[in-house]
Amino acid sequence: MIALSEFSCPVDAGVVLRGVQSRGTDGDPLILLHGYSDSWRSYLPLMRELPPSMRLVAFSQRGHGDSSKPTAAYGTEVMARDVARAMDQLGIARAVVVGHSMGSLVAQRLAQDHADRVSRLVLIGAFASLKGNVGAEALWRDAISTMSDPVPPSFAREFQSSCLARPVPDEFLSEVVAESLKLPAHVWRSALAAVLSEDRSHLLGRIAAPTTIIWGDRDAFCGKAEQERLARSIPDARLVVYEGTGHAPHWEEPARAAADLVATVSASATPRAAA
């Protein structure tokens, strides 16, 4: 079991990101960016499968988990800048960056705007763009656009369950639902509205970092055509398909996802000089 220590990083006026990190030193650090309404805790099943020799950094992005919840500014430019500023404070020059769902868009933006900070990129349940995504637009229209406080626990559970094609432990599902309920209605609205309005898919060619795309073939939010578009548009990308898995492969198959991430980190490691 990896030992984790908590940290807080002020990244903007009145905005503090809270997260955890491990003490490993092998290879480039692994930065984990969660999905919409999640928090750093959504990566716990994956982190438990990773070797303690790796340095892991997972934080709750603005608006999420126990991080600050400003009333506005949830676009990928701001959120990627948050990541770069947190890296500065944690003494991380370059990292393997992992992004799930909404976090995949933030990870892509980080690799475009701060290319020198990203040694490799891993996109899980990823989107080329959410603009025009039928499922995301239906979620906005039918639930999020009119959401008010308090957010119903039944909605948060239904939303998180919709990510799954295979069962996960009840304790973990209850934990991610509890984290989702930490978001006030204004964050649910602002965060989704921001990513729905962006379309940077024509800029995917700017991503220089070698990229691994992990996709479950029963993903209810993004289909195979979207993954093939990502793999075709990012210059050095490969697609890995998890059969029978939904939108969160790292929840449903954490051991397999961990093995793929270990291979990715090993590929990015820089040989150390001889003593």
C-alpha cells in the first residue's frame, strides 16, 4: 500500500488545490487529473495497484473535492495553469500526466500550453472535444443547466453509476458519490458549461508528448470514432482498448491500468548518471 501525504497548493487568488502525494522517486512523477465531479480520491483503486517506488501526485481540481470552489473560471486554460502552478510548488519540472474524462481535456491543454512540463500523456475515457457531444449536451439540458442546491444524492449516484459497465466495490462507489456531493450546484453548472463551449480538437496536432489513450469499448460517453480521432490527430499516440469496460477503466480494471501506467512511466524515465 502506498503511503500518501496531504498537501495544499495556492494556485490563484483565493484558489487552493488540495491533494495527496507519495514519496517514490523512480522515473518521472505521475500526475493524476480526475473527471467531472470527482476528486483525487477517484484514483485510489489505481494508486493502490501502483508500486511504492513511484511518485504519485493526485489533487482535486478547482471546484472539486476539498479544493476551493470559485464562482467562475472553469475552462481548460485556467485549470491547466493551476496544474502548472501546483507543479512549481511541488518541485516537479516534468511529469507523466494522466487525465480521465474532463481531466483528459485539462491534460491535453497542459500538454499544449506547457509542453515542457509533460514527458508523456495518458488519456482515459477521453474526448477530443465535448462540444457537440450528444450525451454531455443531454446531461446539461436535462439536469445540470437548472440544477440548484442541495444537489440530490440520487442524482450523484446515478451519474457516477452511468460511468460503469462492470461493478466496482460498493464502498468505493459510495465514496465517489460523496465526493460528487461536495460540489455546489454552481460548480456543476460552471464546469460543464465551460468544457461544452470549448472545441480545441483542431489543435491536437500541437501535442508533442508521446500519448497513450485508454478506452473501454462499453463507454457510454465517448465512442470508438472519438478515440480513433484522438489517436489519428495526436502525432505520437497509441490506442489501448479495454473490452467490456466503461467510461472509467481505472475504476473497473485498476490492476491492468496500473500495469499500463508503469510501462508508460518506464518508457519516459531518463537514465541516471553513474555515481
